[in-house]
Amino acid sequence: MESTPPANAVASPSPRLLLIEDDPDTADLILETVQDYFGRGCCDHAPDAAAARAADIDGFDLVLSDMNLPDGTGLEVMDSLLERRPDLPIVFVTGENILGNAVAAVKKGAYDYVVKAGDYLFTIPVVVEKNLELWRIKQDNQRMARELAEMLGAVQQKNRQLEEAVARAETLAATDPLTGLANRRSLNKSLSQRFAETKRSGGDLAVLMMDLDGFKGLNDHAGHPAGDRMLVAAARAIEANCRHSDVAGRFGGDEFVVVLPSTGLDLARGVAERIREDFEASARGACREVGYPDSVSMSAGLATLRGSDSRSVEQLVAHADAALYAAKAAGKRRLEIYTREAA
């Protein structure tokens, strides 16, 4: 029997170790070695695989295990323990004749191995300390990785919140607060973009300008809340008849504009008439609700890029406005179309 190494106490707290060893003499030597080094009571002993599997492994910092046991192999025990506690450090203490199994165990998840040869008992406490420190480093790294992931998640969430806030601010800056349609600034920007795109593609672009007839009389009779409801009704009628690619906005007061990309005269005329009809159906009920004796209707002016030969977006809008003025002058509640011949 080999002599045990001298005691070499380390700073507390002592680690809690589990020794899995079926040979009583070897077990006594290893137990005496680690207890002299780490302190009495630091190591429990399991004489076989069954006892090892029955142990409360959450109470141990590291496992020292023989490779050959009477009721199983060290690899089988390791698999069982790691299934219950994946982060458990396991060090095999094995004979030279089965060193290959110990190397295979390290590849499968064991931390280290000690060969039962020479003064191997002196090596065990050092190997235990080294692998406990390795385990602590791994735990620290995992903790830092979790903290970094949480920090990254928090930063990403803040970025999403910021992006959402910016998007809301941009939407508010581009939206008429009463109707929810584009405001004049946003509308002018969209007009310029669609005009430039149409010029490049060689297609057509329609601009529809609308104004409410009798709106001032309603305001005077029933007050601004009733007028606001009428403006919202006009906006809903416009939205209901617009495509996703169209841009609808409130130009100011009771005046609205719809930009219809890739749209010729016939299609734009149909859109304009449907908007007028839908709005006037809503307006009749709204006027009755507030006891307004007259009616509120809609006049509209339409200009297309091809039909007006407009050289600029400002000119195209001016042509649509001229057509609206003509509709008002012709008795209101109607659609007029700008043509080069009528100019």
C-alpha cells in the first residue's frame, strides 16, 4: 500500500466531494488524502454505481470516480449523473490498463482523469482544485453570458421602443389629427415623389381635389363639432375608395386631395364619383341628426398628367384646383375634369 501525502490545508470553505470507488483500500487512501488536504468530512463515499446514483448530487461540488465498478461502468454512472446535473465536474481515477476509457470519458463530458500509478495520491488534491477552479470559471462565464444576453435583450428592447416612438412621431408629424389622413406637408412630399416616379416610368398620374359644398352653413348652424364630424365622414368616404398605393390627405379647411399613381382618366373618374356618392349618403344622415335644413355635398376637380400635359407637380395640382373651381362655378355637387382643350 502506498503512503498517503502529508496534510496541506487550504482556505475554507472546503469543497464537498463524492468518491465512487468499489475497492475499500483504495477508497480509504483517497478519502484520507482529500480529507487531509481539504478538511475532515469533505468527502462522501459511494462503493458502487447504485450508491452513486442514489446520492444527492446537488450537494456535491465535484465527483471522483473509478472507471470499473461491480454494477456498471464509470461512463454509465457519468451519463446518469450528468443527466441529473449537466454542470457537475467529474474526475476519473483509473488504472493505466483502461486509460483509453478515461480519455473517452473526457470527450463525453468528464472534466479530467488521474491515472492510478506512482504517487498519484499526491496529484488528486491538485487535480480537484484545478477542476473546481475550471468549474467556477465556466460558471462565471455562463453567468456573464446570461447577463450580457439580458443586457443585449434590454438594449434591443430599448431600440425597438425608440424605433416605435420615432415611427409614432413620424406618423403624427405626417398626419392630420382630425381625419387621420395625410397632412398638407406629407401630401406635398408624396405628390413630389409620385410625380417624379411617373415621369421616370412614363405612366400616368391622377390628382383629385375635393371641397365640401355647404360646409360653412353647417358650421354656422350646428357648431364646429358637427363640422368636424362632417370632415371625418369625408375622410372615411375617401379612404373606403382608395387603394393602398393611393395617397389621401387633407389639404386645408374642408379641402381634400387624393393622389392616384398609375391611374388614367377613366379609372380616376370612377373613384371620384364613388367618393362623392358615399360621402353625400353619410352627409344626409349627419345633417338630419343636427337639424340642418340644407345639404352638404362634394365638388371635385380631376387632372391627369397625360391629360393636362403638366410640366411640374405644382402645375398638376393647379390644374386639379382649376377643375374644382369650375365644378363650384357650374353649380357644385359635381366633378369637373381638366383638359388641355378647356384650359
